[in-house]
Amino acid sequence: MSGYVEFHAKSAFSFLRGASQPEQLIRTAARLELPAMALLDRNGVYGSARAHHDALEHGIRAIVGAELVMEDESVLPVIVRNRTGYQNLSVLLTNASLRSPKGEAAIRWQELPEYTEGLIALTGDLEGPMARSWLSGERKRIDQVYGKLRRCFPKDQLYVEVQRHRQRGEQAWGQFLFDLAEKESLPLLATNGVIYAEPAGRAVQDVFTCLRNYTHLDAAGKLLACNGERYIKSANAMKELFFDHPEAIDNTLRLADRIEFTLENLGYEFPKFPVPAGESMNSFLRKLSWFGAEQRYGSLSGKVKDQLNKELALIAKLGFSGYFLIVWDIVNFCRENGIMVQGRGSAANSVVCYSLGITAADPVGGKLLFERFLSEGRKGWPDIDLDLPSGNMRESVIQEVYRRYGEHGAAMTANVITYRGKSAIREIGKALNFPVELLNRFSELFAHGDYKNTLHLEEQMGQAGIQASHPRAPAMVKLYSMIYGLPRHLGQHNGGMIICEGLLSSIVPLENASMPGRVVVQWDKDDCEDLGIVKVDLLGLGMMAALQEAIEITSDQGYSVDLAQIPKDDAKTFEMMQKADTIGVFQIESRAQMATLPRMKPKTFYDLVIEIAIIRPGPIAGNLTHPFLNRRAGKEAVDYIHPKCEPILERTLGVPLFQEQVLKMAMVMADFSGSEAEELRRAMGFKRNNERMESVTRKLREALEQRGVDEVATDKIINAIGSFALYGFPESHSISFAILAYGSTYLKAHHPAAFYTALFWLSDDGLKGCI
């Protein structure tokens, strides 16, 4: 390596202390040809997964670390050198977080020595333990603080960090650090204490500083940085800053050479499932699947046998048998405890899931694409979603998982809440000192705005009384475009749980959720998937709670209702749908659905599957809804895009409504392999990064052109994929929802008293607001 490595950068995942996304920091470092960069978010590794993924794409190394908030409120930066160091950091952060209220974790000096193996400590910037004593004038205490650091970290694990931001008074502090390094024979390390990728980020940082200190720009004064120097600088710029101490630059390269760890070395393992003596996880899964298939299908056709063998072979090859067995075990727990449960999502494409009783839809009869769920080229684990009744029943399942794997062995995935819409405008408005009444008026008028288009934002600001002539209106619009999408705070995913062989806390730091009894990891579901961490979704549906209650009421009245066994051709049920008498039922009670039902006139179960899928952002934005309805009514000719697409699009009259159809078109028309189709699936579902989608569609277009597909058909296929990038709805997902929609309509049609009583009970218990 040559040049310079930045070893102290914070991202916006330091929550109001950093102003750039991890990806932006990495891309800027790559553009400046830095060979590596360390991301040290405050009290966590929140942004490390995203930095790691982007670093792989841009050919640099993402070094892991964190800023530790100590019990005396000083901040100690640490760098991870090897896997032991990472595990120590993760456990250290977990211990501090789980014993503290959310957002108040602090590391105790006395516990630090137990966890320093594999970590490199920096003396820190002006928030560091030594600088705090210097700034407060307590020079005598500096020796005590240095003694603490030396008791925790051997000399080869301690670096004297030096920063130069062209600020008055920093020379004296810098000279003290130079003298300390010489006196103690410690290496100097130059950093720029980065908190934004480029100089323009200083404006965002000023807003965040105001929000953090509950003030505004007119009153912030010395709370704001005196200049905008804390951006990523090139090697030449840093060498000029430290022209008199070139060893401080050279040591960044030497330290980078010592770093062995990246998140590729995470060491995550999914828990092993305990199987009976004489069985392996593969053999036990095979035995259960064949037994379940016989129960489900009765007589097994050749298609079912072939598909079951194919799936079981791939599951065994990829090492996923334990995952299926653990999900099967959770489903069994639900049934043994009288809790309704139904698998949905892409798992419904799997005969193994259907045979194990995890899902309720027959994928062979439904001609569903297994590759949408699992393929040989899949990098991450399969994703099985379990729908459960909202409220106490679902919570009992979540707590059972916590009980089985322990406080440090299971956790919910995080949900990153970002700046957007009216909440972002309100926060920016506070910092810019706009009158509260103006901000209130904006919020009242535009409760649901999400202004990617700032022209739309300016128009609505004007309607709220914030005219373009207002001296700070342009700043509000500019700041909004810069802050849009940055993380605001960390919540919990509505049902995603991850578990681990051994301690999950050694893989990713855990922290308390705001909800009692819940623990979350510091990464969201996409981060976990990128790193091969397995998620099981335990999702709560209010309608399932109502259905369970209604079925129990009908049972008390002497009726036996089984959603899996009710006839799928009930005339009274379809008549109710065709009249749009669907208030209170699942999925088809919205205004848009009720307006479409009389046009759609569903007569079969698959009609209902389409009805649920067609009123979605993807089909609507892609102008697919009206063409389908017109073709169904005979007002428009059916167009299959290309003759080879006819078998794929036949059931939807030539309109690609489902993710599975898009993937099949890519496989048939562009000869995409299962792994390439998986890449396309992930790009369609990955909302954080448009580059992924652009890359894979470019690849698809080139493949279509190479195979002689005409330009019109190519454009139609690409446009269909573009609309699905907004909201790619899987056919299997729609089938699973249709089962609940049909069941709730059936109960409303045949057992209205029980159905309405259950709805009233649901409303009275307040379960609709339960996560």
C-alpha cells in the first residue's frame, strides 16, 4: 500500500454526530485512491456492514472499529485487528447496552481490560479521555488517564492519534501529543476525524449539532465547528498537513498492514437442530418431508416427487437443512399451543415447506418458481416468513425463541428509520429557526409527503406559507435534499429474528429495544442478509388474531371451520367479493380494492390472487393494472411481449404482475442462470442502492440483445422490471395473502356474528397497533 489510510471516520449511523452514509464515505475514499478506511461509529458497528459491502464493490478495505463512550463521558476510539478483537468489541458493546436504557450505554474502565485482546486503541480526538483533561486545565490528571489506557492496552496496541483542523489553539495540544509519543515510544497516527465525506457535508453537520443540543443556528454559537475541515482528504492533502511529522502518515499504512479482520471473517453459524439418534439433519429433513408430502397430497405425482427430490438435494448441498427443521419446530410449537400460523412469501414456492406444514399453498399445483425462493447461486440464506396472530400469541412465540437461545443468542433485526417527509422538514425547520406555527401548518397540510422531488417540496412549502422569497427557504430545500435518506434512529423490524450457534453477541452487538423484553441487533435485515446471517420472520397480523377468535367462537357454537379445508369455490363468498362487500376482510377492503373488485369480478381463487397483487405500487407505477383489467374485460388484445413468454404470462393475460414471472422471463429470454436470477431478485428488493438495479438491468439488456430479442420486447421486459423495483410482489406472497382474504370473506359470508364479534374484540384490545 502507498499513500494514507483514514482511521477515524464516523458515519450518519453515529446519529447526529456524522453527516454521511457509510457508502458515501467509502466511495469518496475510493475516488481519492485511499487503500482502506476505518469506520468508527459511536458505541456501535451500525454502519460497518454497509461500508463492507460497498468497499468490496469499490476495491478498498473497510476496517471495523467503534468509538466507545466511557463511564466518564470521554470517547475512546478502538480499531479491530482480528476476529478475537471483533468478538471482544461486540460483547463489550452488548454488555454495556443490555444493562442500560436505550441510548445510554457506557463502558466501565474496570471492565475494559478483559476485552482488549485483538483491539487497537487511539488516544482520541478532543472528545478523548486525555484531551478532556487537557481542555479542562487538569494537566495533572492526564498522567492518570494515560495510566488507565496503558493498564488496558499494551504498548503495541496503543497509538497516539493526532488531528490538524487549522483551528486556533490546536498547536499546543498537538505538541503535547508529539512529546507524549516520543517520551513513551508510542507510534503517532494521523487522522482527520472525519464526520462527512465532502466539504458540503458541514452544513448537514451543523443542523445535526443543533438538533443534538436542542438549539438552532442563530443561537448555537461555539457549539458549531469553526470550519469545515473534517472531510475525507487525499493522501497528498494529509501529507501536507503533517509535513513535519511524516511518520504519522506512514504509520497509517503500517497499522493497516496489521489489520487481519474484515466482516468476511465474521464466523457466523446457524444453530444446529438436535435430531434423533442415527439421523443427520439432512436425513431427518428428508424423512419429515416425504411423510408430510404423503399427508398433503395423498397420492404423489411424478412432478411432486421430482420437485421434492430436487429441493431436498439443493437444501442439503447448501447446508440449509437445519434452518428448515428449526422453522418446522417453531410451527409445531405454535400448533401445539393453539396458535394459528401460516408461512408466506417466497417460501410458498417450496414443496418442502408445503410438505412440512410451514406453508399452505401447493407450489406444484400453482406452478410456482422454486428459484424465487432458493437457487444454487444464492449468496444468503432462504427467507421464511411466518404469519401469526397479533398481540399476546405472537409475543409468546417470540419469547419462546428468546427462551430457547438465551438473551445473547437471539435478537430482532433493526429497522433503520430515515429522514424523509414532514418529520425531516420539521427537524430542519427547527435548526433554521423557522416559526413553529409555519412548521405545524406544513405538517397538518402534508402529513404523508415524501419529497424525493424537491420541486414538489417547494410547491408545498409555498402552500404552507413558507414562500420562496423567505431568506432561508432555499437552505431548507437544499438541506432536505442532502439529509433525505440519512438514518435518524434505529427501531426494531416488525418480526425479523436472527439466531446463532453460540453467542449472537459475539457476531453483532445487541442492545435493548424500546419495547420491554425485546433485544435488537445493530444491523437491519438487508445488512444481515448481505453478511449471511439468517433471519426468521415472525410477523403479526391483526386479521389472523380475528380469524382465530372467530373460529373459536364458531367452534363454541358447534361449527367446525378449518381455513385449510373450506371449499375454494364457494358461490356466496365470491358473490360478496364481486359486490365489493369486503369491509373488515383481509387485504381487499381498501378503496382501491373495492373499486377494482366489481371490474375484476373474481370467480376463482386465482382471480383473488391477482386481485391482491394488482393494487400495489409496482403494477400501478408500471401501468400494468389497467391493461390487465381491460384485457380481462375484452377491451384490449392480449400481448405476451414475445412468443416465448406466453407460457409464463398466460394466467395474467400477458401482463407481468409477479416477481416470479419477471425472473422466469429473464431465465427464458436472456438465458439467466438461477444465480443470475437471484441477483436480479435481490436487486429488485434492495431499496437502498439504485446502482444494484441499474447494473443488473444493464446486464439483462445486453443478454437480451445478444440473443436477438427485438428492441420493443426488450424495452417491455426492462420496463416491467423497473416497476417491480418499486415494489416487487411475489406470486407466492399473494397466494398466501389470498388464503387469508378468502377465509375472512368466507367467515363474513357464512358466520357473520362470529366474524364481527372477532373484529370488535380485535379493535377493543387495540391489537392493530401491536408490533
